[in-house]
Amino acid sequence: MNEVREVVIELLGQLGSSREARQYIDRFSQVEESRFAVVKVGGAVLRDSLEPLATALAFLHRLGLHPVVLHGAGPQLDEAMAERGMEMEKLSGLRVTTEDVMAVARPVIHRANLGLVEALERKGVKARSLVHGVFRASLADRERLGLVGRVEGVDPEGLQSTIGAGAMPVVACLGESPSGQAMNINADEAARELVLALGPYKVIFLTSTGGLLDPNGRVLSAITLEEDYDELMAQPWVHSGMRLKLEEIRNLLEELPSDASVSITSAENLTRELFTHTGAGTLVRRGERILEHPAVTPKLRRPLEVLLEASFQRTLRTGWLEGRRVRSLLMADSGRAAALVVEGTGGAGYLDKFAVTPEAQGEGLANALWQALNSRFPKLYWRSQVANPVTSWYFRRADTSFKRNGWVVFTRGIQGIEEVNRVVNDALERDSGWTELESGE
Ligand code: ARG
């Protein structure tokens, strides 16, 4: 096992850094075996990306990580029904499942399930098909919906014994009554119930789009519910499907421990999403509070110094922090992100330090901190070295920018050319507090 791990870590190193990968492997291995992840695979992914899906899951298996895989088969069933000239009927998002529909659905779902199990086995992964015995169900509305089941409970024994045997459970969205009547379970409901029953560390939705999309069709990298939810829900471009998804994810995360997270990604990007800080897909977390402190108290000093020195890879001069005329320290609960604002010229704030650990950047904490900073300091200026990778991020957040002697000075909310000139000069003269010299000093 250890040898395999080493090879795998090396491989992962090619995606990001192997230190990064190791950190996630350790973290995912620390939670109880059956609580690593629930992976919900859409029917379309099963149909169109079976190979990459099996490859990504096999990879997890080799690391000793056993996700519970749940899949739908919607598109497959649509096709099978169309072939037979059957009309598809939906009522408030649920597929009306007459006896005739069920007669078509069951074999289609079984086939989809076996398709994945076999693809896994071809890769040497022990996998077990669980098409019944997981969801206890009752009829939701026999008259109108037919054999659509509402989940009454989840029996985790089958899942746990599968994982205990070192195999990967592949669960279908079928449930049954106590007497064995099979029922069709909506895939989103099945996913929710499974997650609530297992309490996984990661909830993963594999989709064809590979994440939630912004208005330009690009994948949104990270969403922090605490900071972003209300704003997102108010956006006109957030269409009803995405709205539902966000609501559903919020409801899930509210029931899970605060360090749990949801990733929406594709089969092709799953490995990168799981084992790098930046990921590949959309990561949704509850987020953490960003607290404002009017001063750097002795209790805050050490955590702040540790964060700053690690982020900038430099050493602060002793006593530098104590000498600042601090207006505000904004710091995330975990101590992984902080913004230090000191007294600037003309009543504006000078953003002296802004630091977010790489891991927290992947979680979207930099944006969250920036938003907090924005609402608290309408007039702000700061500087950054031209060569610093964060500089391009700042360009998108500033009204004005001036390049001088290896520095870029940024301003936001500062009116009038004279005032802007004044703060730019002030910024360039500041002492950054590092023991090492920088350009411009
Ligand atoms: N690898 C980490 C995780 O799975 C972070 C992923 C970050 N992903 C993102 N889309 N920003 O939890």
C-alpha cells in the first residue's frame, strides 16, 4: 500500500505539488472510511464519460479511499422510452412512473449500474452493485405519480459491509417498500438522503458541465455560502436550475459538520479537484466568519505574524507590528486569511498587508475577505510588487493603478487627481516591515 501511495503521490505532484496532494490524501484518510465521500454521478456522465469516470474512481480506490457512488439513469431511460414510443411525463420535477414505465426503467437502471461496476472491475477495482436494500421507500402519490418512492430511511449496512470488504459500493436510485415493491427514486432526493445518512466529508456532484457556470459560461471556482449565497440568488443570470442546486447544497451543508464541502466537477477533473488547492470545478462551503478587530491584540499578534511570514516567505522585523497605527484587522476564524488596514493619508485606509493561505484561496476566502474589506473601507489604497502574482488580481479590484520602481500602487474610492497623487506617493514611501530588502526600498 505504501509503495503505491508513493507512486500515486508522485503522479499527483504533476497536477499540483505533491505536498499539496499528500495533505489532501492524509485529510481524506483521516475521516472514518465510509465517511470520505458521496459521489453522485449524473446519468449523462455515466453514458458519455464512463472511461474517465472509472479511471478517476479507480485512482481513489488505489489510494485506499472508498467513496459511495450513487448514479442516476435519466437520459438512458428517456432514450429507452422514446425507442418504445412511450411519452415521458413529469410532475413537479418527478418522473411519473406507471407500471409500464417501471418495467422499462428497472432493466435500464440495472444495466447502467452494471456498466459502471464492470468498468471499475476492468480496472482492477473491487466494486459491488447495490440496486436494492439501500433506500426504504413508500409511495409518494400512487394516483398521480405511480411508482415514485419517497425515501423513508437509508439502510447503511450494505454500504458499510461493502466498504469494509475493501470494495466500492455503486448505488442505484431505486428503493423498495417493506414487502419488496420496487420504486423509482428521484436522483436528487436519493443523493440528499444518502448524504444525510452518512455525513460525508465531501459531497461530489459529477456533471457534464463540470461546475456551476458564471454568466460567461466559465466555471465558478468557489462559493462561500456565508458571503456569496444571498448575492448569487439575487443575480438575474442565476437560472432556476442553478437556484435549485444552490438551495439544495445549502440545505445539505447546514446538516453537515462545518468542514464538509461540496464539489461540483466532471469525471475528467475529479482528481485535480480533490488533490489540489485550486481544484477544477466549483467548491461550495459554508464558509467562515471574518471578524473585525480594532487593534492587533497580544492574542492576535502571533497568528497574524505566522500567516504573514508564511504567505510572503519573509521575516518581519521585531516590533514592526507594534509600531503600526492600526485601523482594523480583518481576520478569518481559522486564521488563514487576514487584511491589515492602517491609518492612511487624507482619511483613507492603507491596506498594509493582505494574506490568504493557498488552501484558503482555493476555498474562495480571498474573495470573501476582499468583500468584507470593501464594505468596511470605501476609500482604500495599497501597493504590490509588479512581479507578485497577486498583482493581476488587484488590477481587477482597483479604480486606479500606478506603476513605479517595481511597485504598483492601487487605489479604490479615492477621488481627485491630487488626492490620488498624494496617496500614491505615501504608499511608495512606506516601510513594509520585512527584514529582507525589496525593490523600491
Ligand atoms: N482539494 C480541495 C477539496 O477537494 C480544494 C478544492 C478547491 N476547488 C475549487 N473548485 N476551488 O476540498
